[in-house]
Amino acid sequence: MATAKAVKKMSKTQLTAELAEVTSTNKKAAAQFLDSLTAIAYRETKKNGEFTVPGIGKLVKAHRKARKGRNPATGEAIKIAAKTVVKFRVAKAAKDSVLGAAKK
């Protein structure tokens, strides 16, 4: 039976270094760009309800209705309150790029 190797995820430092290399800037400027993009995304999502990163996806503020649930430990029915959540919707271009274009 084959076991899957643990895949190491790219850290913020690694992303910053690669971004700096690709854009021919220094790591400090790349880190500042990344932090600014994050701050803008949070601000716009909070203010307008959504923020789009072209080619990657969209942060969307969504409202969940109140619903009934179950406590997994006791099986007791509980009421889950309504709340606002943030969702990320992946762009079609990103899906096609990562998974390959869907065949018709």
C-alpha cells in the first residue's frame, strides 16, 4: 500500500521571495504588496460584501439562516443562530488552470 508524502505548503516568506524574484523587486516591497492586497481585500469585503482577485476568485460576505443542528456528543437537538460568514469562490480560470479545462 503506497503512502502519500506530506506536501509542504508555501509559506508567506516563500511566497514573498518568489514574488520578489518574478517581479524583479526586493522582498520588502513584495511583502508590502502582499500585506496591502490583504488589507484592501478585507476592507472591501467588509464594506461592499465582496472583493474579486481577477483570475483567482472572490471573497464574499454571506448570511446564514438560523437552523437546527445536533450535538454530536449527546445527540441533543440544538438551535444554531443566524450569522454572517465570509466565503471564497474560486474563479473558473483558476479551476481550469489547476484541474485542467473541462471537456465537453
